[in-house]
Amino acid sequence: MQVFVTGGTGTIGTAVVAELLAHDHTVLGLARSDASARRLEQAGAETVRGSITDLDVLQDGAARSDGVISLAFDHADPTALEAGIAEENAALTALGQALVGSDRPLVAVSGTPWIAGRLSTEADPLPTEGPVAGRARTVTALLALADRGVRSSAVRLPRTVHDEGKGGFAGLLTDAARRTGVAGHPGDGTQRWPAVHARDAAVLFRLALESAPAGTSWHAVADEGDPVRDIAAVIGRRLGLPVEQVPEDTFGPFGPIFAADQPASSEYTRTTLGWNPTHPSLLSDLELLEP
């Protein structure tokens, strides 16, 4: 099928585009710059120019395609989190409207929820409070389009999606360490973060596109929960920096999320969709960080 992909040049998007093309799909990629267009075209995708704020472009791309995978989210400025959530909401609303009544798939990004005292599962609801609650409301509305003829689904990503030691919250810890000279972690570091390699996540996006029932959520979790102090320890050793506890506000609006214990399971996803992650774990991948 032809798949319209937004966010196709990021860590996850690059892997998703490659996975789709390797399995005989064609890709129409949203490109907001000449550089993005070149990257997509070099990968083998067709491109359409625009950004996720160009709602007419999004709807046209969806109408021209057999399915949509929406990955675009502006992470460039952590202080503008609310604006990014609002942009994502408008974009997914526009994409969903374009597919109403078509029975075509629309796969969106979500996050694994955190549940006190246990691993979260695919059956757990997303949080309705906190700094990313707006994203939860957006994806909940998207899944409700199952009642309006959209085969909508959500791939819930863990806080770190990595490739060659880069990406996700672990990548933000690395960036902060390079900037401050300390491999810091909030709290005592016993809180656990789930993780997945980008290329394993890409496989799940393809499986959801091809076969996920309408209104369903799936967990792209390979590592159920690495203690944050273990993540910081590898970062510190690879960069030659001390590992220390630092205040939550060191990480701005992400501080409360960084401090939360949020392990997650993907047992149902693996059993139901046949997803089997095979790429390196987060701690192994971080060993590739360059000093």
C-alpha cells in the first residue's frame, strides 16, 4: 500500500520509512525542508512539502494514500511542550477527518502509561493529568474514530527509543551530561524506564498499519525497565563524567516524567501481533556513545 508518513526523517521515522519500503510498501513523506526532502528521496520515498501545521497538505496526503503513520512532533524546544501538543492534536484531527468512512489505517504515536507498583500493559488507560495529558486526550480521540470508519491504532512508545546510543530520554540525559559536565539523574535513580531500539519500533508500526484492529493500542517495549542510575552510569563512563543525583528541575518540564517509575510490558503485543524485538538493548546501545 502507499503510506503517508509524517516525521519520516527523525530517529523513529527514518527506521519506519526503511521498514515500509523493505516490505513492498511505497511511502509518501511529509518534508518541511529541502534537507528533509532529500533524505526521504534518497531513502526511496516520494515527498510532499509542508509541515504538520499545514492541515490542507496533511489531508491531501492522507487522501492520496492507503494508510497513514503519523510520527511528527516538535521536540526541538522542551519549553514549548504545550505548543507541540496543540500542533499534534490539530494534525491528527485533520488526518482523521480525511479518513472518516474509508476503513483505512491511521497509526499514531503514544506513550506507555505509568502505573503505581507494576508494569503497565496495553489495557491500561493513558494519564489524564500531568505534562503530557494533552497527548493522551489526542490519541484517545483518535482511537474513537474506530466508530467512524477509521482503522485507527496507537503504538505506545517507551520514554527512550534509541539507535546507536542516541534518541529518547536517554538521549536527553546524554545531551544534558555533555552540557553540564555531569551525568545526572533525578531522584535516587531507582526509577525504571522502558526502552526500544528504533528499528524494532519500526517493525511494530508496520504490523499495526497492516493488521491492527480499529481502536487498539500496542506497546513497543523491548526493555521493560532499566534503572535510570544504570543508564546514567553508562553515559558517565562513556563520556568520562561523574554520575550524580541532580534536581528534577534540571530537566525543565520533563523533570517530573524523568523522576517517575514507569516500567511497561509488551507481552500482549508480542503474542497478538507477532512482534519480536531483536536489536540491541538500551544499555548495550549506549556503549556506542562517543566520548
